[in-house]
Amino acid sequence: MNDPYQTLGVERGADEDQIRAAYRQQAKATHPDIGGSTEDFIRGQKAFELLNDPVRRKVFDETGYDLQLADAMDLQGMLVIEALVNDIVLDAREPGSFDPVAGMRARLLDDIIKARFHIHEMEGHRARIDDHRQRLKRSTGNDILGYMLRARAEAISGVIGDAEKKIAATERALEMLDGYVYAINEVADDGAAASAALEALSSELGKPE
């Protein structure tokens, strides 16, 4: 999505007066009545609406996205990630004992593989139906069987389309996760840990009562 700060030509730390002044200047320069670009004028309006709303501005500053301005694919990717975030929240393991981001990536890649396999299966079914339809002839009367086969092929095409959309959204989610690094706790060597525990126990037992 377009960066509203860049659109209005202001810094991220700009206050309300600076943002308002920049918007007025941008609106005058791009207004269609004086030969400006309608697209640029509308873009400036949307940028001002975002930055003038404290809640939307805060979300954009923290995430780089705005639900009202993000394109459809970004929104789909965010929904995919949101579902995986719920898994992190419900995971009872201690933070730092596992890498949730790596787990999310693995889950997304697995979903893509499964979706592609599903598409491959559905394409095979559709191809067989089409073959049957080409071989099927009726000399007289209504073609009930042909109608049913055609309807089934169209339904399968819809399933394939949905799977392709799922793959696209999942791939976008993977792109959004790119660059994240999660710090894992260092696990002490079992032998060293056992030796340290034994030494501590021996020291404790050796203390005079």
C-alpha cells in the first residue's frame, strides 16, 4: 500500500498541524479543478484521513498496514497470519523453547503443498469428466446426464479457483513473515548441567550442620 507520510511529504514524527498543512498544500497542487490528477488528489485525501485518525495512524506506524487502504491480497495474507497467531497464543510451551515463526513458515509451506496437490487431483477429475462429456451423445430428448456432468465440472473449477486463491494468500503471508528472527534460549549441555547439579549437591551435603 502507499505510504501516507510519503504521499503528503511529511516525516513520521509530524504533528497534527504539520500534517494538516501538508495536506492542504498537496490538495491545492493536485485538485482536478486546476488541472491536477484526480488519482493523486484522492490518494492525498486517503493519506490525510489515515494520519488524522490516531488509532489508524498508530496501527500503521506499528505494522506498516492499514485495513482500509491495504489491497485485497495483503488483507488475505493478514488473515492467514492471524489464524496462526492464535496457535502461538494457545501453545503452552515456554517462550524461547521453540521458534514460533519457523513453525508458522513450515505450516504455511505445508498448506501450499497440500493445496497444490488438491488442485492436481481436482484437475484430474475435471479432465475425466470432460472426456466423458465428449464421448457422450444423445440422439433425442433433453441431455440430463450431459447437464449434470457439466455442472459437476463447473463446481470442480470453482474448487480449483478457491484453492488457487488460498495459495496466493498463503504465499503473501509467507512474504509478510520474511525478515523475522526469533531468539531461542540456549540449552545447556546435559553433561555440564548434571555435573553442576552434582557439585552443588556435594557442596550442600558437605556443609556442617
